[in-house]
Amino acid sequence: MTMWQKYYTPTSLQEAVALLAEHKGSARIIAGGTDLVLELERGQRPQVKALIDVSRIPGLDHIRVDDRGWVHLGPLVTHNHCAGSELLVERAFTLARACWSVGAPQIRNRGTVAGNLITASPANDTIPPLIALGAQVTLKSAEGERVVPLSEFYTGVRKTVMREDELMADIAFPLPPEGARSTFYKLALRRAQAISVVNVAVVLEMEGEVVARAQLTYGSVAPTIVHAAQAEAYLQGKQLTPEVIARAGEMAVAAAQPIDDVRGSAAYRREMVRVCTQRALRDLAQGKEREGYPARPVMLWGPGEYHVSRELSARLEHGPGIPIETTVNGKRYAAETGQDKTLLRFLREELGLTGTKEGCAEGECGACTVILDGMAVMACLVPAPRAHGARIVTVEGLAKDGKLHPLQESFVEQGAVQCGYCTPGFLISGVQLLAENPRPGLWEIQQAITGNLCRCTGYYKIISAIERAAELAQGAH
């Protein structure tokens, strides 16, 4: 199935909005693509004929504070960028924690905060904290720019005020004052790779032990993100005593208008609004909101922090007959076909590299994990033209000079290979973890493989293999 007819990679946002105007509603911006690629593959966007990939434009994936004290997230800032940001962890923890709760490392490496906002699902995790922080978004078109408060951006389930000729150029919010405290609480059916049943973002401005101003916003309990206005007003001027916390949780339920769905009933969601609110406020009262948050989040970036750095010399266009030229495992390839495929199918069908497996083709299982320009991603969610000019490593590239990678040897030694189908993805995730942190503890190993499923349920052996490879590496040094 052809998912798109033309694929552009512009060198600037100005080029991107010009292309949007030129294609008059039949083109979409793509950056991470973790939602859009699936929608295209499922035939949910039949009007989309062209993709405009802005992921190669340098300078758009940074978090900065301006002279007015506003925090700005560029349109290519990913969930991992936020989770690892010292600024956000220190001053806007609710957003950092929300981003850390999204998907798994491979998803957080590609998925952008802007894309999460635009998808407009009421269950998305970054919308509640940004609304609680008073965020606004800048929408850019060929005609100019307009600024929209995020609280006014949504008109319904997966509906926004954004026009088809606009892209999101900036996300900004005022830096919370010193002493402000915040957190994010997510209830889901599993600890990773799960959509929220209920989520709550809490931002409190404090005067000593007294709440001066409260913001409580909720996801997955109404068609759009909602404030618990009664609870916010009630908290103002009060200390977070057990009685106040209990009453605030009860009052927050009034904001919920949930539905029954596969993740939970409406009645369950209403009760969980009360419970989650009380848990979040209790953590803040006891100073425990940062418990469990890693000092060094697992990114699967390898060494260093990932940012787009290589500038394109000219706009790229990919369609039938225009080759994709890429370097995989140190070898250069030029493919005349596959421009309308995912990277997963391109690797397997055009390049014959079948080590990368298709387990789910929707970013759930991690069997297709590869290293793209230095970071681990799920190849089933990456458009094939993104490979042009890129450097990719697949499982075939781990062995050197006929000798297995130490992690591969450890997998054999520890009996971690099992059926072998998911093994390539686990190996890539493990190799990236060890490149990033040569001495990972059990928790880091577990976090590194949250995006990889083992159908043999043999995680103990896989964890042992990664631990053993780390031990051997340290011994060698």
C-alpha cells in the first residue's frame, strides 16, 4: 500500500510552510511520526499525499529561557529532551515527569512534544502539564504567525484550531516562580508503553506552607483536558493537610466527564480522579514527588546528548525513481524503490537486511529497533526517506571482523536468545545502553528494555546477559 506519493525534507520552517501552502491540505508535517505513520498505514488520512519532514532542521530541538523568563520548546524537542532537561526537572517537574511516562526510550527519542499536542487525544500526557503551566503555542503559515493559548487550542477529541496550512513553530510557558512545586501522576494498565486511564498535572505556587495558587488539570476524563476549578479554588490559602487533600480529591471529581472504554469504565475513572489527585497532592505535601525519578534517565542515545547538527545543503525530495542513499552498518547503499515505505520494510525489502524484525508494526514490541544517527528508534515508525544521508546500525552491524559483539556473546552464554525473534531489538537497545552507561544497574537495564517485548517471557535471562556484558567490559578495562 502506498502511504504517501511525495516526501520533502526542507532546510527551514519557511520552506516547510511554503510547501504546506503549495499542497493545499494534501500535505502534513512529520517530525517524529509516531502517530502519523500509523494513521497513514491504517488508511485514516486518505487525503494526505505528501509528507514534509522537518526533522533535519538544526536548532529546533532545544529548550531555552528568553529574557522575559518564558521557557520555549522548539518544534523538534522530544519527550526524551524534556525528561533529561535539568531546567524542566528543577522548575517545571510536572512536564518532565509527564514526558518520562510516555512510551519507551525509542518512542521518546522520535516523538515530539509538538506532535503530542497536535494529535489532540485527551489521553495524551504532555497536554495537562502544559495547560497547567499556562502554555501557549505559535502557529506558523506562509501568511504569518499567530499565538494561541493552549487552553484554547482544542475544540474536541482530536480536534484543534490549527489550519491545514499551519505548523507548530514554538511552545512557550512562563517559568514558574521560585518555590513553585509540581508533579504529574499517571494511572495506566502497565508501567510503560501504556495510554493513560487517568492522568493529572498539579502545579502549586506556594507562600511558605500555604498554597497561593493551584492548577489541577486532567487527561482521559473528558473530550478535552479539563481543570478541576472547584478544587483549585478550594486549595488556595490552605496548607496541604490530610483533611484538605482528601477534600480536594473529592471536589476534583466534579470536573470529570469520562466515558466507558477498553481501558476503564466511567465510574472507575471518576473514582481514580479522586485517588490520583490525593496521591499527587500527598506526594507534594511530603516532598516525595521526585521519588522514583531517575537522576540519569535512560535515553538510548549512546554517549552525549542527541541534537540535530548536520545541516542539509538543499531541500530533498523523494518519490518514484529518486534514490534513497544511505549508510547502513558502514556500507553505502542507493535504493531506487521503497520511498513510500517505513524504514523497517525498506531495510528488509530493499536492502535485504532481514535481521530487523517486524513484530507488531505499530511501535509496541521493539523487535524493529535500530540505531538511526546515533539514537535507538523503532524502524516501523520511521519513514524510509529519513534514511537518506543518515547513518544506521542494525543487528547485522554489531559483529566486527567475524567476531560477535560482547553483548551477543553474553546472550548466547546466558541463554537469552530463546526463540530469537525479539533478540535483534533487545541487542540494539542493550548495545545503546552500554554505550550510554557502561555500568548500568538493574533499574537502568529494565528501563532500557521497556520498549522491547519478549514473547517467551524470558526477561530474566536477557537482563542477566546485559549485566554480564557490562561486567566483562569493566574487566577488560
